[in-house]
Amino acid sequence: MSLDLSTLSQDLQFLLRNFPHYINFNEQFYFTLAAIAFNPIFWNTVARLEYNTHFLTKLAGGSAKIGCYLLALTIFSLGIYRDSVYHNLLLNQPTYQPLIDSVVIKAVAIASFGFGNVLVLSSMWALGITGTYLGDYFGILMKERVTGFPFNINDNPMYNGSTLCFLGTALWYGKPAGLAITLFVFVMYKIALLFEEPFTAKIYANRAKLE
């Protein structure tokens, strides 16, 4: 492996100029994009439907908490499936060897994946299951805003942490296709936030009016 930063810079410039040539735009690639896009579309659609109709709560025998747990299990399972689809895609995509050979890139990959997981897991710990998996759409509201770690360093640690995990995996395997997928993940989460943040603010504003 190489520590030559000058050579690495040249390699990265070459990759940028020839980026599309290192991606197989095949059915598996587009299926991976679809799997990634499906998840936030699914949980936002289902959560809003629950908010308006309480259909999951009704299916759970009137228990909002059980309904939320069912949605959490579904979202978690879809996430595992999405990650497996992404991993399988990387194995079948072209490798840019300089990414594999660089000690610097390997270190960045490990740091990205590690810190991404810290953000994801610590945010889940801070929010709990219902706080993480859209419990507010079920009427399960938090008493106050969580401001401790990791929310004191990042507004959306779950989404940003997940994006870093995608990035770290792409760099570790030296797959330009993975870098393109990571950018798509980032954009999808940003779009999701455009729908989620105002709606969540509305939910808590309605509670404030009743207090």
C-alpha cells in the first residue's frame, strides 16, 4: 500500500475524469438505487398514513406502541435487505485499484464506517425505539428535545451516519459505483428531511397548543 499523497492526488484526479467508465450501469445498479429510494418513501408514506388513519395502531389491537414496534421491525428489516443489495452490487462492480492500494484511503474508509456507526447507534440509544422509528406519528411524543450526543454535534446523526457507512464501504472495496450510490443516499435523505422535519414540527406544535 502507498502513502505517496502526490500519487494519490493524481490517481483521484484521474478517477474524477474517468468516473463513468468505472461504473456498470446495469439492472443490478438501478435495482440498488430503487431499493435505496424505496426505504424513505415507504416509511414516510406509512407513517403519514398512520398519523391520519391510525391503521397500524388498529392492527395492533389499539396499541400505538406495538404498532410503532411493527413499523420499526419492518423498517429495520428493509434496511438490512437494502444493505445486502448494496454489498452484492459492489462485489460485481469495477474496482479502482489505487483506492485499494492507498493506506490513506483505507484509513478514511475505516474512520468513515466507524464514525458513521457511532452516529447511528448512539442516536438510536438516545431516542429509543419509538423515538427512532417515527413514534411521534403514532402519538408517542418525547417529553423534550434530545440535545445530548450525538445531537449536540449533528442535527441528523441517523441519516448522516448511514451515509458515512455507505461511503466507508465504497472506499474499502475501492468501488467508484459505491461512491455514486453514496451520493444518491445523501440526496435521498435530504429529500426525506424536507418532508419529515416540517411534519414533525407540526406534530409537536399541535401538542403545544393543547397544553
